[in-house]
Amino acid sequence: MLIGEYRHTLDPKKRLSLPAKFRKELGKSVIITRGLDGCLFLLSHASWKRLVEKFSQLSIGSSDTRGFNRFMLSGAAEADVDSAGRILIPEHLKEFAGLGQDVILAGVGERAEIWNEARWKSYKEHIESQGDQLAAKLGEAGII
């Protein structure tokens, strides 16, 4: 399970060092794709396969389904983890997430998210300010 928040830097060659705890969980090759809320999703091949299988069960008759599939799948790229534990972030994904030198890697279960540091700070402040309302909604759904 991927958990925790880590601050790292993107080097001039667009390489990002993964936390050691993430490397063990993700393996030697990962999938990077557009994420939601302006971040990138980073998944192991096994997690990516499970996600794609869920997408394939949705009806292609729905324009929303087709659009979301295109959003997630067309932006995906495979990245090998080098001997120093780094991955190369493709330019189109770097631009999508607005990544600069300082990035945040956040573990959220089966995936990690890669965030522009300023965007992460803003997003996190927003979510933290709504903790009680989010907990109430999860309680109504029987989750907590």
C-alpha cells in the first residue's frame, strides 16, 4: 500500500526520484497518466491493469465514458525505474500537472499522485478545511 507525503525535486532532465517505500511497492516499471484535480497518477502495472479492466466494462455508448477513457488512457506512459530509483516524466504529463522543480508525491492506496508543490498545498488546505463534511458524507454512505 502506498501511503505518505514526500517532497522531491524534478531534475532538469525531467527525472523524479521515487521514495524507497514506493519503489518496493511499484516495481521496476510504472505507469504514469493524467490524474484528477491537476495531478498525475503513478501506478504499478498490476494496479493499472485492474483500472483498465474497470474502464473496459463501461459502455462506450456514453460520451462521458468515452471521454474519460480517452483522458486516462491516451495520456498514459510507461516509465522504467532506473538504478537510482528515478523515473522520467514525459513532457506532456509534466505540462498537464504544471510540474516545476518542487513536487509532492502522495501515496493514496494503490496509486501515488505527483503534484506541483503549490497546487498540492492549496488542494490540501481546501480538503482539510472540509474534513467534517467529508466524514459526514462517508458516514451516510456507511463507510465510516
